[in-house]
Amino acid sequence: MWLAMKNDFIVNEIFTSIDGEGKRAGQLATFIRLAGCNMRCCYCDTLYAVNRNQGDPMSIEEILEMCPIKRITLTGGEPLYHPNVAELLKVLVSKGFEVNIETNGSIDIKEAKDIFRGSSSFITMDIKCPESGMELCNNFNNLQYLDERDVIKFVVGSLGDLDYMKQIISTKLQNVRAQIYVSPVFEQIHPVQIVDFIRDNNLTEVKLQLQMHKIIWDPKKRGV
């Protein structure tokens, strides 16, 4: 059961740093990490936030007090797994925040996209590859809601994952306008292998990204 009141959110941590990956990489953002996730990827680097009791209850007002800049990365856990997350999104958008939801792609994103309509906010959505152990959870119905502001992210840990990415791009993403990024599982596949694969397969629409925060700071350091 949730430990918070109906209108509260279980927040694992809030901090301001640079965005370490994605289309805002290198820019300052405030991270709101909600507790709880419906998936268990084998390479998860936020195990400290996957259970619903791994945080403290906070109201929207308390959350806003800890958001000093207008860029928000809403993450987890899985932020869309959190009850009443739509209410938080509505307030953030109404107050002029640019929100990036980092979602695992298994939960319907239509409501979030409706809330974001007319704003600069966007979604970064994973498509889970076989190495994650969660590829059967991909909700490809979400692809219809994505537009050019949004990001599709493949996290790859092997050449098999890269082949899977290529297959999904050719069979499911031909008419999807979202930007496509690929990121290595940290210390599991060398980035040069990804670059070679992108080049050899002429995947001109795919962008390689590295997790800058794991390069700048200790990879296990939190709050950065």
C-alpha cells in the first residue's frame, strides 16, 4: 500500500544537476525521482527506487519548492506507475516547466501527451531490448502518440540487442517522428561497437548517447 495521503507522491529524491543523457544532455535540470517501478531490468542502476516504499510522501507544493529551474526530468522507478501522476504533470506544465518524462515504455502515455499538448514538454520512452529481460513488456501502442519532440531510447548490452534495435526500427518506427537514441549498458558493451553497428547498417537516424554523469562522477554516486 502507498504510505502517502491520496494527493501526495512518494518521492525518492529531488536534485538539480546536468542532464546526463538524451536531447537535453549537458543542460541543467531538476530531477524528481518517484519511487516504484512495474519492471525489473537486469541492468537497472536505480534499484534504490524500484519499490513503492523507497521514498517519502511529498505534496505538489513541497515538490515545487525544490525545483529552482524550469527544466524537470521526471524519473523513477517508473514515474507513470505512480498514482495521480497526471495531477503533478498538469501543475508543472501550467507553471511553465519543461518536463521530460523518462518512462520504460510499458505504461500508456496518452494522458501525459494530452497534458503536454501545446507545451515544450516531452517524453523519453525506452524500447526494452532482450538483454533487459523485459522486452515482452514493450507497449508498442505508445508509438502512435510520439512526435518530433519525443525520444525513443534503446539501451543495449550486446550485439543481439543491436540487431533487435535494427529490427524494431525497420518494422515499427518507419512512420514514427520521435528522435532515436541508443545507449550502452554501462561497462557491458563498448561504445565503439555501437558506432560500428550504426555505420555498417547505415542507421543515419540513430544518435549514440553516453551517460555523462557516470563519466563526470563516480558511476554509483547519487544526486548528480
